[in-house]
Amino acid sequence: MACRLAGHLAGRGEYDRAVGALEAVDADALRSARSREYWQKYLALLRARRAMHAGDLDAAESRLRTLLQGKPDSLEPDVAFAADSLRVELLTRRGDLPAAFAEVERLLAENRAGDGDVALRARLLLAKAHLYDVAGRPARGFSLAMRAAGLARRARVLPLLWQAVGSVANVLTGLGEFAAAASLLRPAIPRCIECGAWFMVAQLCSWLADAHVGRAGAEPSGSAARALAMAAAATALRDAFDYYARVGDVGKQCETRAKQAALARALGDDDMVESFSAHYLRLKAAKPASATNWQGSGAEVT
């Protein structure tokens, strides 16, 4: 339970509190080898994810490699899946999409063969849909996102449902159905906020901005409708940046600042273009906060 609480706190960007929750575990609870190993692996997993969000992909990969040392079956199913998901995300951020696709396909095959957990299958379908989006072929992920939404709804896993709705909306944006995409995202975002999943909220806000920009492009230049859509896009991007900042995801903050600069350029606001561009460069130049700088007093994973 302490590990699950730490995972929830880390998902909100509260890494120090997450470590505190793990360090507060009574020593008697860690006397058995299995319990202590689970505790150590979970701590390594949180450190790896924080390093990835901070932009230190090498440190994240090193932590992940440490986590996966030993026999593969030594990991509990939830930690194993979290580690596999982190590996896919790392491969995606490094731009190695073929390897990421292969990993997701392997996990889906294992899930089918073992009559796996419905929620895990929904997560994998969404991961595959996301890879198609990164590869520039979002339409290929439409059926995957719809299947994931159906699974999440039947399993009553609401955070996954809102993520799937966002994925469907993103595909609709890619197909030019901007109004439909926005109508899906607007009610999903506050419900996602209720779940406390800040990274997902940021992603939905970014997708909402894309939909609003698409709507603006379909309106006549200088019209009130175009101005309203551009203003809505600017608000959505501001929210996306704030939530990415909460979880400390430097790469996504850079991506959002680049979008804000492009939007400001389209609006003819040179001062904001300069401000967003300068902040983008500062974020890119900043030295990543390595996982080794986030230790707490907990035991190292060996």
C-alpha cells in the first residue's frame, strides 16, 4: 500500500513525498526478502521515471537496467508491467519507434496468451495508438483507441477511459474533425483532473489546443470565430504547460513552449514569441536533474 501511495504521489510530481512514503515503511515490514525486494524495485522504478521526465534519458535507462537485473520472473506483475511501460516510453522518447512497436506487440501477445488483465490490455492498446500518432499516422490508432475505451468502460477504470477518449479525439483532429474532437475533450479534462492524473491532464489539454488551432484554420482570416478559437488554443496550451511542469516533464514543457511560440507568431505577437522561444532555449539548455540527485535516505537498489 505504501508503494501504491508513492506511485500516486509521483504521478502528481510530488517525488519527495513519494520517497517519504516509502521511507516511512516500518522496518519490520521489510524483514522478508520478498517484501524488501518489492520495496527496492518500486523505489528504483520511481527514480527511473523521474529521471525520464527530467530529460535525463541515460540515467532513466540505467535505473531501468538496474531494476530488471536478475530473473525476469522475480518482479511482481504490477512492477513488471510498469517497468515494461517505462521501457516503451523511453524508446519512444529516443525516437526508436520500431523497437517500441515490437515491445508493445510482445506485451499484447503475452496479455492475450495469459488471459491478462483488462485494464493492462487497455493501456497497451493506448500505447500502440500513441506510437501511431508519434509516427505521424494517427488514423491507424482509431480502432485501437475505441477498443481501449470500451475495455476501460466495462472495467470501470475511469482514468483509462478519459485517456482513451482523448486518444480518439486526437485521431479526429488528425482527420480534420476539429469540432468533434473539442467536444470530446472539453468534458473529459475536468473528469481527468478529478482523478489526479496530471500528466494525462496535460496531454488532453495539448490535444484540445490542437483541435482549437484546427478550428481556427477553418475560419476566415480576421473573423471573430477565428480569434475565439485561437484564444481557446492559447488557454489550453497554458494549462498543458502548467500540468507538465507539475510532473517535471522537461521534454513536454519544451514541446508546449514551441507550440506556444508558433501560436503567438500566428497571432503576430512578437513579444510573446520572443518570451516563449527564450524559455524554450533555457529549458533545453538546463542540465537534466539526474536520478542520482533524488535519493532520499532509502537503500540503494543493488
